[in-house]
Amino acid sequence: MFVVTGASSGIGRAVTVALAERDQSVLAVARDSNRLSQLAVQFSRVTALASDLLTTEGVRQVVDACAAHGSLAGIVHAAGTLIEPQAFGAIDTGVLLDEMRVHVMAPIELNQRLRAQLSRIVFLDSYSSNDLRVGWAAYSIVKAAAQMAARSAAEELRDVQVIRAFPGAVRTPLVDAVLNSPADSPTRRTFRALQSTGKLHPPDEIGEWIARLLLDTSDEELAARPTWQYGESF
Ligand SMILES: NC(=O)c1ccc[n+]([C@@H]2O[C@H](COP(=O)([O-])OP(=O)(O)OC[C@H]3O[C@@H](n4cnc5c(N)ncnc54)[C@H](OP(=O)(O)O)[C@@H]3O)[C@@H](O)[C@H]2O)c1
């Protein structure tokens, strides 16, 4: 069984669908039980688990749901949204703290508590962790912390394959909201430029790519590359 967090939307949902279409069992984790139930109805191999990874209880629910399964084929950490762009001087530190919890702390805790069962761990990495872009400070700060967690996991968890996957820009709901917003902004211009040059990827392509990394790539191939970038592999 695979565990996919953030399975109700965007990349996590697409990974869940791609794995289920390849006859893999998936524990699909997110808060929105309606959207998760739709997946479980569509795919008999998908089990829905409505949990809030902002909370200790939510993390415990995932660990408990995995207890009966013995070994796990892998976990994909896709929970956590693209934080809405905001000026550095106006960063909502409450939102920042919550997103640190979901993007960084929950994956660390899940990796620790499921480690004995896990074979592969996927982190969704982002160029925002290194790029300085006006309006994106909050998201970049969170993704930089998540990247260091992923790099540390890759370095220190020797008995697990850690996959740092850079999907590039993916057309998920928040990206759509920015694209369709009436107000001009640097972010809207960036996304529109990516869209017009075909660099805004559909989530289902990214889901299939992650499924190939998990199912079709040997331990030796994974160990040979520190990062995987969509469009540069397969
Ligand atoms: N989109 C991109 O261009 C892009 C590029 C590089 C990396 N990434 C990374 O890929 C990951 C997924 O991004 P996305 O664009 O697919 O976002 P998305 O469409 O907004 O999906 C985010 C998912 O996280 C879940 N989630 C949010 N808060 C949660 C919580 N407290 N507990 C449990 N689940 C929670 C949401 O479900 P509920 O609301 O139902 O809980 C949803 O399923 C993120 O780590 C993002 O940084 C995205």
C-alpha cells in the first residue's frame, strides 16, 4: 500500500489516481472527506482517510491506519498548498506557522513513525525554495525548510529511498485562481507566461510521472540521482 497525503486535490489527487489505475492500493489522506470519498467510490483500491495534518491527532490517525498493513510501498508527501502570494511586510505568520506544520513537521513525524514500514518517500520539491520572487516569500520560506528536511532524510535514512521530485509549475487550483484573477500582478504575469510557453503542467501528467518513479524505477537508479525534475527524466 502507498500513503498519499494531500490526496483530495492537485498533485496528490493525481498521484492517487495514477497509482490506483496501476492497481496499487492507496491510503488517500486529506481533510475534505467528500472529495476523498469520490476517489474511493471511483477506485476500489483507494481508502479515504479524512485527517488534518495540522494536528497531532491527524498524524496519529495516519499512523494507526497504516498499523495493520505491515510494510508500506511508499509515502508521498503532497499535503500543503501554494500559500497565497503576499508582501513580505504583510506575511500572515499564523498561516506561515500552519503551513510549516503541514509541509515540514507532519512529513518529518510521519517518516519517523512509519520508518520501519517504509520503502520509498516522495517529497514534492519546488524551485521556490531557492528563487527569490516578490510576493512569494512565505511559500519560499516553507519550501526551503521542506527541502532541507528532504535532503536530510536522503542523507540519513539509508534504508529508505528518498525521492526529491521537482514537478515544475503545475496547474492546480491556486494557480488557476491566480491565472483567472482580474488584478494584474507579477505572479499572474509569471503564470501566464508559463502557460503560453506550455510550461504549466497538467496535474495528471505529474501524477503519472510520480507513479513511474515509484513503480518503474529501481533502487539503484533512484540512489544515483539526488533530485528528479519533470521533463528531464523518462
Ligand atoms: N502546484 C505547483 O506548481 C507545485 C510545484 C512544486 C511543488 N508543489 C508542491 O506540491 C504539493 C501539492 O501542491 P498542489 O499544488 O497539488 O496543492 P493543492 O492542489 O492545493 O493540494 C493541496 C492538498 O493538501 C491538502 N491539505 C492542505 N492542508 C492540509 C491539512 N492541514 N491536512 C491534510 N491535508 C491538507 C489539501 O486537501 P484538503 O484541503 O482536503 O485538506 C489538498 O489535497 C505542495 O507541497 C506544493 O508545495 C506544487
